[in-house]
Amino acid sequence: MQIDVLLIGQGLAGSLLAWELLQRPMRILVVDDGAENASQVAAGLINPVTGQRLVKQVDVENLLPVAMHAYRQLERQFGQAFYQQMPMLKILRTAKELEIAERRLSQADYRDYLSELAAASKGINAPYGVLQQGQTGYLRTEALLSRLRDFLRNKHCYRRHTLQYAEINLEPALRWQEIYPRHIVFCEGYQALTNPWFKYLPFQLAKGEILGCESRQDIPKQILNYGHWLIPLESGRFKTGATFETDQVDHVPTEAAKTALLASLRAVCPQQQNLNVYQHRAGIRPATRDKQPFIGTHPKYPQLHIFNGFGAKGSLAIPWYAARFADYLQQYAGLPPVCDIRRYDKTYIPA
């Protein structure tokens, strides 16, 4: 069978790229092993201004509208809400953080994303107040991936299979099993480290752990951002996370991370002492050394491509990059240089 694109991996990157390609329309097949991936564990936060220095995400003016359009389109398609818009409170813990917040509020290019300083509401410990952030929220990633998997199955565009790289034949024609694709795109997350064609790229993997909690105490109605974060859910439940561990990269939840997350939460919400932790999950973020995605074509094999490396910002960035990459595959446009893996050709590929 001949198709346009064989996609390997059905995390958020592979799923949203598959959706974009089907809108073109292109003939695709998604192959996935069915195991839990980092996208299913992730909180799906969208936050245009991040970090201790409150830095605006590069290209957020382009990324955010495209992401919102994509998720609304998916919600209409499936009759289900996936993106929950919700304001965020940045907890200011030091005089320096307050100074940075005041400076950002005076900058015109931040006004769409930051609104005002305020005193902390009852039950929140914020000695220097809170900064109100806008255009924030979270994606119900697990629900979205489940619906997209069913959608792909119904269109006969999904196959559950643990792919072995030796199954891919490059010559005399590109082939996997009975499939003859024009392109193969690897959207494997952290598993790219074992990919024989793309393992040269400088990934910087990071393990993250997240807790699902339920409480009888009042829960804030906004997302709290205090180094870690709290996302209110329904029925007295919330999520809190995430840790960032680069030394021990595995999928095993740890008591140390649980203890650290609860201590961080209680420093901000002292009343949350008697909690039931009903869920504790760990995932591996496919982050990159230069904090930019890895998108593009193998320098030797023009039929092989990668769409990966979005780290913790995938919910915001993937829809825009999926559209750009689809344009590239259809030869409508080149790739944005910032994400093109050609930036590593000379450095990481031996002469």
C-alpha cells in the first residue's frame, strides 16, 4: 500500500501532526506501541510568560492563536472540551520577583499576558503578593489523545505495533511491512535516543513527576504558579507538579518527588495538610539542549524526518510547528531555521 506519510509515535506531537496532515488531505498511517507516553502524563499547561524572570515565550503571538484554533477545531470535531482556559496567579516570594513583575507590567509587549498585581487571597501564602496572568490554561491531553486514537482507528490510519528500526527498508524503495510511504516521520519523544538515524541530536531529557490530589479544604479557582504549579480540577481535586530531574531518567514515581511536591504546595497553601494523593505519575520530557524543537530531514536520507523535542511547551508550540512542517513536506515552504535540525549537521555528524 502506498501512502504519503508514516508517523512513528502517537504522543501529542505525532497526534497533532497526523491531524494536520489529514486536513490537507494526505494519506497517513500512525504506528504506536500503545504504552503510556510523556504527553499522557503531562499537565498540558499553556502559559505565555514563564520562569523566575517572567520571560515571554518566543513567537507566542504566532503560537498561541494557532494553538487555540486547533483545539477549538478538535473540540467541534469531537463534541468534547479539551482546552480549559483559566487565569493563573504567579506567587511572588521575594522582593526581586516583585521588582521583575512590576517591570514587566510596564512593558507594552507584556500587557496582553499580564494584568495586575494583587494581594493574595485567603489561604494562599504570598508575602509579596501575586501577579495575575492571562491567556493561560491547560489541555486535557489524555482525553484528546484517546479521541484522536479512536478517530485514526476509524479511518484505518492507526496501527498498534512496537516498531523495530530494522523493519524499515530504505532501498530499493522506502518500505515498512506492506506500507510504501513517501516519508517517514519519527515523533517518538525520548525514544529518539535509540533511533539509529536521529540519536546524534543533542536531546536533554528530563524526568517529571506529577501528583493528583483531593482535598476537603477550599482549592483556589485559578492555576497557581510558584516554581511548581497547582491546577484545580473538579470535585475537590487538583494536580500539582512537576519535578525536573535530569540525573535519574526513568518512569518510576519516587517518594522523594512526592515529598518535595507536597512541601512546596503547603508552603503556598498551608491549609492543605490532610490530602489524599490518588495518583502519582512520572514521564520523560523530550527536551533539547538549545530549548528549540528538532524538526527536519536526515542529512543523508531525504525520506526520513523528525518532529520532536518540544519539552514542556508542547501544548502551546506543536500546532503551529505541525502546520509549518506539513507545508515543508508538501514543498510549499522551508522550515523555520530555529527548529531545523540542519543547525547540527556540521557539529554532530562526522565528516
